[in-house]
Amino acid sequence: MDLRQLRYFSVLAETLNFHRAAERLNMSQPPLTVSIRKLEEDLGAPLFERETRGVRLTAAGLAALGPARAALAQADMVRDAVRLGAAGLSGRLAIGFIGSAVGGVLPRIVSPFREKYPQVDLVLEEMNSVEIVRAIAGRRLDVGLVRLPVMDNSPVAMEIIERDSLYAALPSNQVPKACRSIGLAEFAHHPLIIYSPVSVLQSVIRLAFQRAGIIPRIAQEATQVQTILGLVQAGLGWALVPARTARFVPDGVTLLPLVDRIAIDMGIASAHDAGPLARNFVTTALDIQSVSEAPD
């Protein structure tokens, strides 16, 4: 017994006529007759009583019709699931994201993605950039939003989806007069509030100071940019923060561009052989973000 035989049985049960059933199935009548007889032999009971003008279901045929239709419906569901999954239209997508993506990039991507792919289940997890690329390389995540450059050599594909750079965050009462930009050398005279080691930004900032020949005097470490800006507001030091965090700047804090730009772009990471779900998410991200530049 196979699905083809069950489909023949179901159509014949609806038409109660071999000729009409064969027409609906786009086949000739003799193979249909042979297939039904073979099915009856396999099941050990006649499903139809043959009459001059057609057939009628036996008690066994009536009992078998419901389960046969259910089996065909389940088979159709399997085909639909395979088709949707192969096209990236359904399934489960595990997404890693850094905390700074929550206020901008993440919702701008997720909202249109969910609208376009409503049958995809999204599982989101906040992690740092290194953890994200390692999880993608280890197949624990499908895609991730990370801060570039990522200080890890895990083999993942990377696309820039948003350009950003570091700006100096100063207490407003400490901004030099007529100052429109500032160099890293100025930080040598002030305590530095820096990101905690779990953030890739700490490595980027330390490397920038090292290249400038400056040993910063670190006063505080914090994980969230809002916390860092709050500490700057309290006068505990200066900081370097993403330019796109300007909307979070509290009263009493001023952002100034650096004389020498330090890029900290936002990227989207995925496996080199990413499946259709991840590819659709990456495509949505690239379409929505269209790689905008950080403010000057």
C-alpha cells in the first residue's frame, strides 16, 4: 500500500465510477482497475462492490475512506513543509545580537522580516560579538548582529549593515571652547570610562590608544552605553561611544567626533553555507539598512 494507491482509492470513492475516476486522475482506466485490485489484495478485503453502472463502497471501504483521506492530507502537509522550509518560508531561526542593536538595528530588521515570513519562529539571544560568531561557527546560532571588527577568527560570512564610528563623550562643562572635534591625545589628561571586557569595543578602544601612544587612566568599566553616559554625566571621566548612541545622550554630556575616525561598523554574521532561513534574514537586513553612514 502506498500514497498513490490511497489517492486512487479516494478519487474512486468520490466518483463511484472507474471511467470518471481515471479521467480525474489523468490516466487510463485499466491501470486504475489493476491498482485498486492490488490495494484490496494488500488489505485483505474488497473496498468496492462492482456494479453495471459503477461501484459502491463496501463496509470495509467506508471504514478505510476516512483514514485514507487523513493520510493523504498528512502527506500534503509534509510536502508543504518541505517546500516552505526549502524556500526559507518556515522553520526556526536562532539569532544572536549585541545589546546596542536593541535600540535600532534589530527592530528595524525583525519587524519587516516577521511581516514577510510569518511562519518563521525567531529565537533571539543577547550575546557579545565574539560569542555570536563562535556560536554561528558551532551551529548553535544561524545568524547574528555583531560589532565590527570582531576579535575572533571563526569562519563565518560577514556583511556590513550599518556604518558607525566612535565619538568622544565629555561632560559638557569640560568641552574646550570652540571645539568641534577632538583628538585621542586629549584623553591622556582625563580618567577614562570604558566598556567592560565582554564588549568588543574595549579591545577596539585599547588598540586605538595603543596606536596613538597613549596609556589611558581607566576609572570605570561598564557594559551598557547608557551606563557609560551616566558616569560621564556624573563627571567621573570621559568615554568613547558609538556615534549612533547620540539619541541616548543625557543633559550635561556632549558628543564630539574624533579627529581620526575609528570605525565600529555593525555587521551581520552567518555561516558560509547558511540555509535559506538565514539567507532570507541577511537579505532583509541588507535591504532595510542599505549601509548608512554615521553622522559627522
